[in-house]
Amino acid sequence: MSKSAEIHKRLSDALAPTTIDVRNDSSRHSGHSGDDGSGESHFHVMLRSPAFEGKTRIARHRMVHQAMGAELVTSIHALSLDLDV
Amino acid sequence: MTDAKTKIDETVKANDIVLYMKGTKEMPQCGFSSRVAGVMNYMGLDYTDVNVLADEEIRQGIKEYSDWPTIPQLYIKGEFVGGCDIITEMTLSGELDQLLDDNGLAYNKEAADKIREANA
């Protein structure tokens, strides 16, 4: 499974999003620091979920980190998150 | 606490505003660190920058200290505020201004407004 698909699955399972979009931005960072040549180094996630209701920005990010799991989070160089209810 | 975490704890408590980043505020070495330092420089903030690339123990320690997997990380008055996405959102929403006001920290309000105008 690609990392995009893995991220999509884990976040969908854990956070019951109403909208989710996982974008692999790695090609835009080709040759930059952090580009490990895998083509799976930079990701952007847009996610809307009622689970974020009443949560601070930090708490929302932590929920995503936790749902993805430490191994997946640390295996990618850059994870940009756009999170809201 | 490990030595690295003790050192981090002392640094964020001894300085009003601290940015843990890759590179320095004059010469950032990562796009995300560059974006946050750029905003803070433009807003005229007086802050301490810590280059995690210069110290592997700090680089790992800061992630454990805040239980946050990424860098940059901003601390104000010893409290973890967030990383690049959160700082960007807070700058555009005016929440960062409010946080600085609440803590009596000086910044250029006009510059902050200009950032918001440019991104409206």
C-alpha cells in the first residue's frame, strides 16, 4: 500500500472524517533537503471531522499524529495538516 | 528528564520566545522553519532561535519534550504553541497577536496586518 493510501486508511478509520484529502507533494520538493528519493516524503492532509469539535489546534494535530502512528509519522519528512470540524 | 530535556526546559523558561528550527533565523535550512522564522522576523519579534541541526540530542529531545514529531516548534513563555501549520493559521487569524498581547510581548502590529492583507 502506498503511504498516501496508508495515511488515508488510518485517518479514515480513527477520525470518521466528513471530508479527507491526502496529497503527495513529494514531487514539488524533489532534490530539496528531506527528499529521500522515495517519492513519498512530503504529504499534505486536509481533513474535516466532527471529532475535532471543541479541540484546540494542538489537540487536533495530536489526534492525527496518534491515528497515523509514530512509525508512519516519523517515516515521512514533512506532514502539513489542514484540520477543522 | 534527560540532559537534553533539562536543557530545553531551561531554555524555554529563561526566554520569552524560543523557536526550535532547522538552521538559524538568518539562514533557515528547511522550508517550514524558513516560513515561521520569516513571519517572526517580519513581525519584528525578539526571539531566541535554536538550530536543532547543530545538536542531535536537542533534535531528538525537543520531539519528546513536547510530544510533537516535527520541527519547527515555537514556545512562548515556556508553553508550546505549535509548529508551522499552527503558527501560520494563528498569524492569519490574529490569534498570534492576541497571544503576544496577553503575554506583554512587543511586535509590529502593522507588519502582522500586512501579512494578513497579503494572504486574504
